[in-house]
Amino acid sequence: TTPGGDALAEQGLLAAIEAAAPGDNAPLRAHAQGELGALRERQGRRQQARSLTAAALLTAPLDAHQERYRWQWRLGRLAEADGDLDAAIGAYRRAVAELARVRHRLALVDAGGQSTYATVLEPLYLGLADLLLRRADDLAPGSPAEQALLGERLEAANLARVRTRMPTPAEFESIFAEQDRDDASLARSELR
């Protein structure tokens, strides 16, 4: 974005944050805080990006997984940039956990026409794998802690290798039928 575009975006996001007073419209407030955090990250203002992103996570509904994984991922990148490997690993792990809840709903192609595999899945999983490998390098070779991290790293790397492809019509029907069964089961359990 351009500096003028950044200023305009900033004004709009600040207005949205102010308009959605705490407790009044939490999803709107969280979204605006998260987007302003993204703007601050692009501007290299890491401390502000971290504060805004953390505020978005505190404000957002717990079921806002689509946004929460992106915000956790951002906190991981910011922590990594600051040299805090443990905080980065924790945030990446939380991002992967949030993403697991919505991965099946991700569009195959994002708004810019890029594969979500290339823009989301691969960088997130490989980022976690890299952080885990770097942390394992700090541990005693062959120790249980090192082995656990290396096992988790392998799992993350394997998740990155699973490419997303367009399901066939029969697979779509199966996916939707399974989702309908899960939704009906959940609704019945909530009625009890």
C-alpha cells in the first residue's frame, strides 16, 4: 500500500475501533484491531503490531478461528523477529491449532488469485517446523526434549507437504453430508 493509503486505512481502522466501544461490538473491534496490527507489522512498528494483535485476540469471540489463526501467526512472526524463540513457537502452535478448526473451510484460492496452500498452509507449517528445529538445536542431542521437538517438527513439515486440491463432485457431496451429520449431532447434544 502507499503511504497515503496507509494513512487512510489507519484513520478508518481507528474510527472503527472507537465506534465499537469495548463490549459493544466485540467482533468489529477485534477485526479493526487485528487489521491495524497488520498495518503496523507492514510498517515495521512491531511493538504496536504486537499490542494491537494481542488486543484483537482478547476481544475476538473464541470461535473466530479464521481471524485468530492469522493473529496468532502474526504474534509468532513478531516474536521471532524480536529473537524470542519460545514465544514464537507458542504463537505458531496456537495458530496451527486455530487453523486446524477452519482448514476445511479455506478457499482454495485467495482474493488475489493465489493458492491458499502457498500463502497460508505452507508458510505457517514450515515456519513452525523451522522454529522447532532451531529450538531443538539448542538442546542436548538425543535428549527426550530434543526428540519431542524433532517429532513435532516432522509432523509440521508433513502437514506442509499435504497439498490442497479441488475435491471431486462426489468428494464435495461426501464432505457436505458429513458436515450435515456433524451439525445435526451437535444440535441434538445441545438440546439435551
